[in-house]
Amino acid sequence: MTSISSPLIAPSILAADFARLGEEVAAIEKAGADWVHLDVMDGHFVPNISFGPAIVKALRPHSKLPFDVHLMIEPVDPYLEAFASAGADHITVHAEAGPHLHRSLQAIQALGVKAGVSLCPATPPEALSEVLDMVDLILVMSVNPGFGGQKFLHSQLRKISTLRGMIKSSGKSIRLAVDGGIDPETAPLATAAGADVLIAGSAVYGREDYAAAIRALRNSN
Ligand code: DX5
Ligand code: ZN
């Protein structure tokens, strides 16, 4: 059994009030969040458009927390530098976003930020076996990427356990995040399977009291 005592909480600003994004980012830091999760969507890799590097840059002075940038865009390589200079601390790309994941990870490493890879629900954990030594973060999508507020896919729990095993065997300290449909009911399932970062949009920004919402997720296991 995996025992992860206190998962990191990374609220996704996709569910925040876009007219007041600076305040919304500052508010979750005050409420006890560990990372700020920023969902970048291009209307091509995923069927929705959110925001680009200019917004990341504008938000940077509003928080000292690590900016965890989740790129749901294709192609991704031409934009990596823009997100790094905008203030991203972690850049996560999708394994499905192009034929050269290894090259994208090399480019992220060269920019001096932490490198992450995300897997869509249909992608097997083995897609990462040849690049495990290059990643600092793995992000398991527990919904199909593109929208907040979707239902958690329980089928992804097995993938989380398999990845936890792969991380353990690698001997590397790689963070394992879960993203999509995370709330106080699903969070304990994800942490029991081995996730140590909980990304949540609606379950934080959709609540009145952000601090209580973050506590509810952190203490739900
Ligand atoms: C979905 C995004 C998620 C999303 C999560 O494509 O990657 O980060 O904002 O939203 P909730 O927590 O509402 O499912
Ligand atoms: Zn995300």
C-alpha cells in the first residue's frame, strides 16, 4: 500500500473568475495552495481555448507559488520558451501532442524549468517508459482534457498505481499529479493509488471559502 500523507494541492485557475485573475491567484496562495495550475488550451489539441503566455506573465507578480503550466497545445515546441520566460516553473506537455516527446523534454530541460508529461485517459503508462529519466512530474488526466467540471474517470486509478510503481523502480523523485474531477470524494482514491499532487478547478474556485476547500482536499485521505 502506498502511503502519501499530505498531497500537494494545485488549484486550476481555469475555474477562477477570469475578470479578476490576479486577485484569484493571490487568493489561493493565501488560502494555503502549494502550486498554481495554469491550463493552456489551443482549440486544436483540445476543443477549447483558454489563454497564452501573456496571461502567465501578467499573473507572475501576483504569486510566489510555483506556476505549474499544463500545455494542451499542438505543436508545443515553438511555444516552450515563451512560457518559460513568462514565469513557468514547471512545463507539462502532452505525450499525445506530437511525435517527438523526447525532443520536447530536452527543450524544457534546456530552459531550466521542471519538465512534466501528461497522459490522456486512452494513453497507457508505458508511453513514458523511455523518458522517465527526463521528467520531474507526471500528470494523469482523469478526464478528457479541454474542460473543467467533468466527471472523474475511475478507470485512471489503475494507471496511477502503475506509474507509482514505475517511479519507485526508477529511484527518482518524480511528482505524480492527477487532474480532472478531483473533489473530496475522488481525492482519496487518487492518493491511495499513488498520486501526490491533486489538481482541482471546480472543487476550489467553485467554492465560497477557498481555504476550507483546499483543507478538505488535503485532509480527504
Ligand atoms: C482540464 C484541465 C483541468 C481542469 C480541472 O483539461 O487540465 O486542470 O481545469 O478542472 P476540474 O477540477 O473542474 O475537473
Ligand atoms: Zn490541467
